[in-house]
Amino acid sequence: MGRNPVFIVTDQCAAMKQAIPNCFKATDDFPASRHRLCMWHITEKFPAKLGNFLCKETEFMEKIKKYIWSSVIEPDEFEQGWKEVIKEFKLEEHVWLSEMYDMRQSWIPAYFRDKPMYGLIRTMSRFESENYFFSQFHQCGSTLSKFYIRFESAMDKQRNETKRLNHECASAKPVTVSKLFLEDDAAELYTRAIFYKIQEEILAARDDMRIQTIGPEINGMKCYEMKDVKIKDKIFQKPAGDITIHPPLQCKNKGSGLKRLRSEREKAVDKLKKKKRQCKLCNFVVHDKRTCPQNMKGAGAKVQAEVQTELLVTRAEVETEVAEMLH
């Protein structure tokens, strides 16, 4: 990019330590690159150098990481915190820890506060952690098909671990040590790891804090009635007590309705306007094609013709009566 990188992060390689100052020297326009050691590689060596019992069964790693990973403390605060933890666990004579402390300016974030790192250290540590995780399943020289199978095995391990942790959080509620609502809410919302950290903070501050419970009423007025009181002061002085006027029973207050009682005259007019069903053979309206006299033979046809004649006479009389009613 035409300029020296601000940082070059590597492991504890002696060759890289000598090559970086020679290759990335300071120029008239840009300063020299700073070489810093990868914190992940160093912290991963703690169990091998100090033993698994000290790193996993005690609080040593948790306390020492507060000062190792913090990028907001000053170098003096780091040195003081480091010495306190080392003295607490009686590690003043440990050779490897003494060497790491002597080269603290090469890997502790507190000594790099003058340069913006933009999360570089955490990102590099995350990459190294992923590489270490996949290296447990993958071997150099494997074919692509074997790599895919081993990659799926690595993903299955992570999925099983996630399911196990989710089951532990969903199946049981952790034991609380106080009666605070804050701790109960944290037990329901957060995972076990985060909840135990919150619980430690509550235990540490339990003896130094004062708890006051605020009831539903303040100065004799309920909190959820504040809005009603404010409106009452602006509109009226006293709310109405007894209500003596009520809406009338069986009264429609929306629209006039679509149905009403119809007269005989309107029914007769609608009946005349209605189209009658006609026969497809003779066009009469008193029968259909199945009962048409033209479609029948013998005595049945004669009886059907007489019925049709009577129906026509009756229809004519009804039409006459309706006409007289209309006039």
C-alpha cells in the first residue's frame, strides 16, 4: 500500500524478531512498524508452563486475564495488578512468568495505547483460536474429500456443545443467593456463564448497598392514575358519580336499517314483475317440458290439458284482482 504497517503480529519466533526491524524501517514519511507478539499464543502456554491445576482449578487465569487483556488501563496499573496476582499465588520465582513480564512491552495492550489497534489483537486471537480448533480435526496433506468430512465433524462438535449449553439454560434455573428482582431476571434472561458473573457482582456489592422498595403509590396517588388526574384538572373539577340517564333499550343508533314491513300492493307488483318459467315446447308458463301435453299421449295428455286450462283461468282471475287493486 506504499507505507509500513503499524503493527506486525507474530508468535515468539526469533527469526521474525530480527527480520521485522530490518525490513520495515522508518522513512521520511512513515515510522517504523512495531513488532508485537500474539497474545493467544502466549496465553495458550500458561497450562503447559504452570500446570492444569493452577490454570483450571483456581482463579489464577481469571484474575491475571483482567490485566493482560485490558486495553484501557495504564502500564502502571498493569504492573501493579500483575505483581499482586503473582504474589497471591506465590509465583515470584517462576522463570517463565518472569521472562514474560520482562518482555511485557511486546505483547501487553496497555503498552500500545498510543496506537489505534481497532480490535486487531482480538481479531488475530480469534483467528488463531479457530486455526487451533480445526487443527485438531485436520491433518496436513489430506485430500479435499477428507477435509470436508473432518470439517463436518468439527461443526458437529460445536453444534452438540451449543445444544448442551442451551439445554442446561432452558431445563433448569440457577440457584439465586439473594431476593433481588435483578438476580431473578438475570437468571431467566442470560446464559449460565453470564449469570454467574452477574451473581459475583451482586455478592461483592451486597454488603455495600442499600435497597429501598417503591410501592405502587407515591404521595397518596397511584402511578397509573397520573394521566386521569391531569386531564381532570383541565376539563372538569369533579368526576360524575351516579349516572341516571342511560341509552334507551332496543334502539338502533347506527343507520335506519334495510328491512321493513311491505304492503300487499308491493308484494303483488313484485310478483307480477317476476319472470315466469316457460315450457320449451309450447311456451306456456304453467308447466315445463316434462309435463307438457304435447309431450304426453293417451288419457294422461287429456288430463294434463284440463289441468292446464284450469291453471290458466286461475291465473287470469289473479291478474284481474291485482289490476283492480292497483287502480
